[in-house]
Amino acid sequence: MARPDGVGRPRKRLDSLAADKAYSSKANRAALRARRIPHDIPEKDDQKANRTRKGSRGGRPPTFRPTRYRDRNTIERLMNRRKQFRAVATRYDKLACRYRATVQIADIFIWLRAKPDRRNP
């Protein structure tokens, strides 16, 4: 979306956010709501207990879509595979374009390992 005056970088907003329980604080949820970003963050057990202990003053439980949250797992596994490559994990490259190329090479190796050449003899 373009800026109203045409000055500055274009505004960008996430389509949605899926995060783990570490990011389930009230402040994080409020910041996402203020920016109108839909989010799927599971609620911590102690937060559930505190909310239910307060009864009607505890408020409604936050919306959570487990199927959407499960899709996050594939991205987590990809990032963990990328971190197996030392150059990606430690970021030796100073320039962003070189780091991006390193990540692309790591992705090619991951793809080649995942899909071996299966020739019929």
C-alpha cells in the first residue's frame, strides 16, 4: 500500500502470524491487534489458569486455530535444516546478497537430499 503523501517506504502489514507459546504475552497480542494482524499463538497453561481463576473478569480466551498453527511446523523444520549449514547458522557473509546466495545454495543441497535421483535399472 502506498504512503498517503508518496514519501517514504511503502507500508507493509503481515497477512498473519503464527508463533509459539513464548510470544503469548498480553503486550504482544495487544500490539498485533493494534496493527490489525491476525495471529495464531497458543495460550500458556498458567495464563489459562489465571484467566479462568478470575472468572468473568478474566475475559474471553484468545482466538486460536490449531490447523493454521500446525502449518508453522514445516517452516520450523526448514529453518532447522538450514542451520545445519555452518555458513548459514553463523552468517559469515557480511553482505546481504552473499548471505542470500548462501541460503539458496543450502536450500539446493536440502532439496537434492530430499529428492534423490531414482533411476530404474
